Amino acid sequence: MTHTATATPATPKLPANEPWGIWAAILFVIATLVTAVATLGVAGLVVVMVPAAIAMLVLLCFIVFG
């Protein structure tokens, strides 16, 4: 009786396919918001929120349109 070699399935390289630049930008925006609230309170949140909202729209465009 002959035994055929069974091929092991290749595992996908998920970390290599991850959009790390987008994740880093999202983390940067969230860290900026947290820092603004921690240092300046609600006024800091208002000052930072407009550019953060614009940045999040840009990131969303990157995600949607590639």
C-alpha cells in the first residue's frame, strides 16, 4: 500500500495584508483626542475635534476607496 504525502494548507499571512498605516493614523487621532481632553478639558476637545473629524473623513475615504 502506497502512502501519498498530504499537503498542509498554507496559512494566510494576515499581518502582512493589514493596512498598518491606516491603523496607525486612527490610533494617532484617538491619542490626540485623549490628550486634548486630559490637558485642556472640554475646550481642548472642541479645539481638536474639527481637525480630527476631517482626518477621520480622510481615513474613511482611504478605507473605502483604497
